[in-house]
Amino acid sequence: MGGLKRYLELKVTEKTGLSVGVVASATAVLINVVVMFVFVCVAAFVWIEQRRGGVIAGLVLAGLFFALALIAGLTCLVLRGSIVKQARKELAARSALIDPQLMKSGIQVASAIGLRRLIPVIATGALAAGLALEWRRKLPPDRSDHFAES
């Protein structure tokens, strides 16, 4: 069940490109834009009120926060792109295991044969897989590599 869950997570990640880094960068963009707006408002207020040095200070601070917002936005885009590429790469590696056509064929075979007839076959396969895993664990490490090569 864990494989299916990871597959679905990868599909969602591929479509949305969201991760903790992307959300953090987007939050930084939002915070910096709000702060920039506040400084622009303060600068406009100071300029109207005094028409002196307060304007330059306010505009410099607004420019600084605008640059920070730009950097955070670019970081967000770069992170999202790399996350989408990574998800596509992992999905391509897993696609052989969870091929939609293969799943569709399996469902058709199961419905044609009937679930009651397949349950003993599935149980026997699960038992054989469990015994094989247990047998492999008991092998010495040098012997288990021998079976992986053949």
C-alpha cells in the first residue's frame, strides 16, 4: 500500500510542484511584498508631509524589500521546476510497476476469472513471497549477492 501512496504523492507533486521549500519561498514573497507596500505608503506619506530626506529613506527600503521579494520569487520558481523534474524522473522509474494499461489488463483478467477463484492464487503467491523473503534474510551476505547477479 505504501507504493501506491508514494505514487499518488508523486503524481500530485508532478502536477502542482508544491513542496515545503516552494511554500516557504512563496510565503517569503508575500511577506516581502506586504512590507514593501508598507514602506511605499510610509514613503508617500513622508514625502507629502515633509518633502525632504524621509522620502529617500523610504524608497530605498522599499527597493530593498522589492529586491528581496524578487529573489524569493525566483527561488520559488527554480525550486518548483527542480521538484517537478525529480517527480517526473521517479515516476518514470516506477511507471513499469504501475502501468495503467497493465493495471487495466489485470482488472479485466480478474473479472473474467472471478475473484473467488483468484483468492487462493493470490494467497499462495503472498505466502511464497513471504517465504522467499524469509529465506533470503537467513542467507549469509555473500550468498545473497550471488542470487542478485543471476
